[in-house]
Amino acid sequence: EMMIVTKKGQPAGLLKVRRGEGPGVADLFVYMHDSAAYQLAGVARGLRGLIKEAAAGQSLRSIVSPVAPWETGLVTLLGQCGFAKAGTRREALYTQSRYHDVDVYVASVASL
């Protein structure tokens, strides 16, 4: 788990990478405080670098990232990093007093 900070040292977001389901798979969670930051090219470059570094020491083959329906900025960021939509988990998230579908995005570590 890492805090993402601006050049001035201000907190900007949170990055979490943890073991996923199955060997060689990790789950990625990204949250940016300012939704406009998802679309900055520097954020995508930095995220790719962090993922590569995390994957290097753990023999990871793929990274999986769940995305809630309202996280459109995250979809843009993941696309800039080489992730592609792999499917949808139906009613996988319970929040705001109801269930929501969650899209799943996947990237091969070799393609980053």
C-alpha cells in the first residue's frame, strides 16, 4: 500500500497492490482524491512504473483491477496503462443501500 503524493508533498491518492486469486496474479486498487488527476499523463507513467517495480520481485504475470460504475476516471487511467476490460462481476459491490456490478480490468505485466 502506497500513498500517492504531489510534487509538493501533498497527499493525492492511494495505491494498493495485493495478491490476487491464483498464482502470478495481483489485485490493484487505485484512488485519486481529485478525479481530474486520473487523466494526467504523469500519473499513468508513474502507475506503470510502480506496477512494474512491484511485479519484478514477485513473479507476477497479470494485474487485475476492479472498477465501480462511477469510476470513469479510473477506467481512463487503466486504459492509458495498458489495461483492458476482461468482464463484469454482477452485483459484486454493495454500497449506497444496493448492489452494483463491477467491471474487471486486466493487464499483462509483460505488456506494461
